[in-house]
Amino acid sequence: MSNRRWPKVIAAVASGAILAVTAVGAGVTSVLGQLEGNITALDVSDQTGISVNSTESVVVDEATGETEPFDVLIMGSDSRVGKGNKGYGSTSKFGTAERSDTTILLHVSADRSDAIAVSIPRDTLIDLPTCKNSNGESISGGTGKFNEAMFRGGPGCTLKAVENMTGMTIDNFMVIDFGGFKAITEAVGGVEICLSEAVNDPLSGLKLSAGNHTIAGEEALAFVRARKTLGDGSDTSRIRRQQAFLSSMVKKVLSSGTLLNPAALLGVLTATTESLTADPQLANIDNLRELALSMKDLKPANITFTTIPWYPAGDGANVLVNKKKAKPLLKALKKDTPWPPKAANDQPLLRTVPENIRVEVINGTGVQGAGKRAKKALRQQGFNVVNVKKGDPVAATTLIYDPEWDNSAKTLAYSAGATVQESVKGAGSTLQLVIGPDFASAKEVQISEALKDKTADINSADESYCAS
């Protein structure tokens, strides 16, 4: 998948950013007016048969007065026409039509406690819907690639295809192009990514060494477009890199460094809104502000990225939706229940079992024998405790870990109740748990059944991992 999917999540991020504009203070009214003029409204009722009222709330059910779940289809356009979109192949080769190489279905729960972003591979073979082309002519459906829907009938046709695929009704959408993607990455001051090995991809122009980098603009676009020389060269492998990028971008945009900096925030908002084409409802800045305010407490840890389950079509190029595996995911979206299903009510999304985690216990309580008791408690829950030693006193149980092992850290922090966490690059694979006077025992850890599926692509936005 290409860079399109990022834009979609950026839509959610943009919503979160817009809410902060309302708190900037002086000049808010004029700023909001400017932003509203930036968004291009597109009515697709001729394709979907459903007319969207631009003044109707996207948050509250006007009949019940209650907050509703929110679904939006975010599409990335590969159009070579327009500002910032040239230089990626001539219109004589690609034409003036656009395809949605990256598509994300974003679901935000009614209580705004979590969000699920579901990627749809562009090479998924589907039954294409009958749609109208740019000349108003009806183009009959048939088996074809998912990204052909936009080519046939624009965003409305893609929306129709997703509704047919999922059985859901989706009123709202956003579209962003190459130029918009580059502008947003520059406005946020770059996005940090990690590569497990060096990359020199002549097709995208990406050339980076292994390790951490902060990228923006053309380099960021190259990262999310690169395919042939990274991972296994597949589009689904590229999706995982894009999800890693999006996770990092979400953290960057939702950080206090962006949200509490008016200049930085307005730069992000301007770049984002100037890049968007949306349905009339979301093009209404008042609606977008209301949506953002309703999502103000949504945290990266509660934003889950996944890909609709798939399997190879057998032709060496395309994939098919695995309907059996997709069923519980789609049911969660329709019923507005968590995904993956929570393994335990009070724990976050955890993916690393205690048996795979090495721990060094450091006694910071000042009480003799407390370290050994902590070791016993952790081992009873399956952790591999490799050492116990005395340390300086601490006020609260503290976890010190290498960011490369952040999934292990999340599991240990939950089990041990570590309220303080310190990320130290180069600390290695053994996590250090400095127990304080608040340490009581170790809680049982449960891993969601969905995560035990080795083919499942699931991560939350607070996770970081090296792309391959």
C-alpha cells in the first residue's frame, strides 16, 4: 500500500488537533473561518444514493441526543494532477484519474474510549460495484482490484465498495493526495521512523541507513511508497511500514509539543485542511470541531491499527478477504465493541507473554528481602527474572527499558504496577524493574486470542517498532 492510508489516520489526528485550536484564544473565529475554506467538499450521493446534510452533527444522534460511534473512510489519492503531485509519473502514463492505493476505515467508539483503524489492501480482489464515471455513465461491476473503484467512480465508488465489503453504512470520508501528505509531514516537524536494515530503493528514491531517522516531505513520501526493495516486496508488507509511520505520527501530533504550541498547531491544521477533500458534513468546520472535542481524551494507546484479514489469491499478486477471520473484526465495528477483544477488563492491549521477558529486579524499597519477594511474585506469573540486586531508594516502582523492547515493557509495567517508566536507548533486552514501596505483587497477564494469530497485524499507536 502506498502513502494514502496515512492520510486517513491523519484525518483523525487532524480532528484531535482542531479541538486544540478552539483553546488557542484570540483569533480563533477568524482561524476557523480560514480552515473551513481550505477543505474541499464533495457530494457523492449520486454514487451512494444517500445525501449527507452538511449541517447535521457527526457526533450526536439528533433523535436521541446521545453520542454516536463515528466511522470515516480515509482514502489516499495517487493523482498526478495538482499542487505537489507531479514528478511521480506523467499523466500520459497514469492518466488524470486517481486510485485509492491506501484506504483506512476508521471507527471511533461512542464513548470515545478507543478507535480502530482498519487498512484495506489495494490489491484485494472484490466484486466491484456499479458506479458512474466522471461523464455520468454507468460502469457495471465485476471482479477487480479494490483500488480500481476510485478509478471508476471517484471516492463515492470506493465508499460503495467498502460498504458492500463490510456490510456497514458509512456516511463520511476524507481524501488526501501526495502533495497533502508531504505538507502534513513537514508541518509536524518530521516523523521518527526506525529501519531494521539499510535501504536504497531506486524506484522511490529512498536511501537511509539502518536505525532511527526523522523524515518529512519527499523522504517521508518515499518511505511510505517504497516497496520492491523492503521486506518481502509485497503491498501488505508495505502496509505494516505505513502503520508504523502512522503510529509515530499520531504520537507526534498528539504530543504536548504540538498541541500546546499555537504556531506549530496552526501549521499542522492549515496543511491538513488544505489537503483534504471530504463529504459536506466533515467539510463543515463546526462539525469537525465538535468531533474533535468529543475525542479530546482519546490516547495513542487506545488507537489500534490492523489490516482486514486476507489470504493470497494464488496468482502471485493479489489477495482475497478471509471472511471467516474478518467476521469478528467487522462485528466489533458494527456492534461498537473493542478490538481485539479485551483479554482482561483492566489491562491495555498486551502482546508479549511474560515467559519471553527477561527482568532484573532492583530493590529500591530500603527493606531487606523485598527484592527476593518481588522475584518470586514475578516468576509465579511467568517472567524470566535473571538477577536481583540492591539499589537506591525510589518513591514509586520504576521500569527502565530499551525502546526496542516496548511491547515487553508494557506487559511488565502492567503486571508489576510500574507507575514510572523510563525509556533508555541501548539498555538491551533485559528490563530493569526498580521496586518501590508501592510494589505489592504481580498481576496475571492475559494475551488476547486475536494477537496469538501470527498473521494478525495489530498494533496500538503508542507502540514503536523497526520497519523491514
